[in-house]
Amino acid sequence: MNFSKLLFVYSMVFILAAVPFLEGPIIAPVAVLAGLSFWPVFILAVIGNLITVYLLIILLIKLKSGAARKERKTKQA
């Protein structure tokens, strides 16, 4: 497999690993069974999954602070 195809395949592992509930049970095993190396697949799957988790945490923090701000405004009025 040439470099551009490998780059595409590993980037697809990374992107699909960012989809919740697909990384562990589906994406990583299928990628390894398809012939990709275990460690790069594992690292990319974990990083892709962590990015999704971090983005969700940031979103929840912003929603919580927005709700608290709205509550303070209604108490002041």
C-alpha cells in the first residue's frame, strides 16, 4: 500500500474513532483485522475518542455557565 492510501486509511480510523460508541467495539478491531498495525490504530482511536470527549466536556461547561448567567439575570430583574 502506498503512502497516500495508508494516510487516508489511518485518517479514516481517526475520524471514525471520534464517533461515540464506534471506537472500541467496531473501528479498532475492524481496522486491525483489515491488516493495519495495532499500535497506530490504537493510538489514533484513543486520540479520536478523547477529542470527542473533550469537546463534549467543553460544551457542557459552556451550557452550564450560560444557564447560570440566565438564572442570575432573572433574579436581578
